[in-house]
Amino acid sequence: MVAEIVARLVGGAILATGGWRLGEYISEVWGPELYVPWVLGLTALGLAIGLAAAPYLSVRLARNLVSQIESVPTSRLLSTILGGVLGLLVALLLSIPLSRIPGWLGLGLPVALSVLLAYIGAYLLSRGERDVFAGVLPDDGAGGGGKGGTDNILLDTSAIIDGRIADITQTGFLRGTIVIPSFILDELRHIADSSDSLRRARGRRGLEMLNKLRQETEIPIRVLDISYHNGLEVDSKLVEVAKEMNGFIVTTDYNLNRVAQIQGVPVLNVNELSNALKPVVLPGEGMTVRVIQEGKEPGQGVGFLDDGTMVVVEGGSRFVNRDMDVLVTRMLQTATGSIVFAQPKRG
């Protein structure tokens, strides 16, 4: 806040001074009678523009630049610099004959060629697959994907609202830094401000889960202030950021899971993790289950285990709201979880 106020004051003073000097110049060229309107008008205009635009051209621009640089691994940053230097060296060799061209072309062409080749060299070596320092420098955690718990863990909106990620982080199975892009926070705030009561409750739950993560987890949490990729949807933005940071996405969204995997981004689906950790129930094993409702087929009863697994009991409809001993007959694995089929245990 202080930096933005200082930037506004400095920017307003600089542009106001520039407007004042421009007004003086115009009055000298067009006539002294224009001195007061032009000087006052341009000074006021420069002051207004400086006060309004200075933070966007200085402080916020610098913050976005620093944030993007921090998200890039040191090895890739050095590779980008190396690519720019190599481009400048090639441009230097090509500029020797071009500089002999008479007139402004002899000056303009070498400069334009230097900028173009430096950009091409930096762009080519900035790609992850061309990172020449990747195997030389240790991973510093900015780009993730390394050993020793330096992964960047990007949370999707659905995973935040789901809330189980908070419990997972407390178990110690995740290592690295939780990264929450600013557009994910914006989406959560938008959902929390929805006119629909259900969406509003989901959004507020997501914000509460974020507070719980900050207060209870030992994993570092970083909010990534990022404003590019504005033309993409939130899911597409998240995939692009994960690719650039060499991180992985935590989600419960099936569609995002598939899209990210197609683009080569690692995904941790909380639902798949939950299904994988459910206890295995073998056919012939006995258990006690409380039947809470009738099933879809005649005579069936439906109950649930403590972990949420559905149990369909043949002939269990007459035991609704009662506990009964059953024997497992088979299991069915679906995309949403497991279904256990059982029959009453005979005395």
C-alpha cells in the first residue's frame, strides 16, 4: 500500500512536470496567450494520469514480474539468459556487414536484428525440454518436479471446496509448496458471492478450507499473483501454470483430471486416492451393516460402511433402520467408488 502511494505521488509529480514543460513549449511556438490554458491543462492532465496509472506501470508490474520470475526454476532462468546471449552473439556477427549500409538502415537493422535474435534465443532455451542446466543445478523448488520435496502443488477450486486436502496435508504424505493462483481465489470469491444459496455455501466452505490450510498445515502456502492467460478458462489457466512451474494439480474434477493428463501434467485426484485407500472387502467375509433404505431392485436394502462404501443387501428391505449381519458376495468397482453386494448371514 505504501509503495503504491509513493508510486502515485512520484508518477504524478513526474508527469505533471512533463505536462508543464510541454505546455511552455507549445506557448512559445503558438503564442504567449496560450501559456495559461496549455500549461495548466497539461499539468493537471499529467498529474491525473500519474496518480492513476503509476502503480500499474511500476509497483504492480514489478510484482507480477518478480512473481513470474520466482515461479521459474533457476536452471531454466539461466538457460533463458544463455539463449539471449547466444542470440546477441549471432546478431553481432550478422550486424557487421549490415552496419555498413548508408543512412538510417545501417543503424536500425543491427538493432532490430539484435532484439529479434536475442528473443528467439531466449525463447528456444526457455522451453523445459531444452533446459541445458537442468541436470547440473539442483532444483530450488521454484519449478517443482525435483527430489527432496520441492514440488509445487497447485490446488483446484474443487479440491479446496472438497476439504479433504487439508487432512491429507496433515498426514505428511505431501511434500513441497502449496501454490494457489490468484484466479482460483477470484473464482472462490465469485462462487461465495453467488445468488444461489448452494453455490454460495460451497464458496464459503472453500474460503474456510483455505483458512484451515493456512492455520493448521505445516506445508508452505504461496498465493501466486498471476494475471496472464486472461483469455482462457480457469481450468485451462491452471493447466498452463502447472506446465510452466513443473508442478502437479490436486483436484476432484474428473474432466480437469483427464485434460491435464492428456497435456502431460501430473494430477492427484483426491477421489481416486480415497478409493485406493478404502479397505478391501473379500467375498465370503462377514460384517455388520445398518440398512438405511430400500434399494432400486425389489427386496434390496442399502447401507453404508464407515468409509462411505455402499453395501447392497439382497433381501434386506425388511431390515430398514436395523443392523444386520451379512456375508459379502461380490464387489463392483466404479469410477465413483466401490459397491459391495451382500446377503444376510444365515444363523
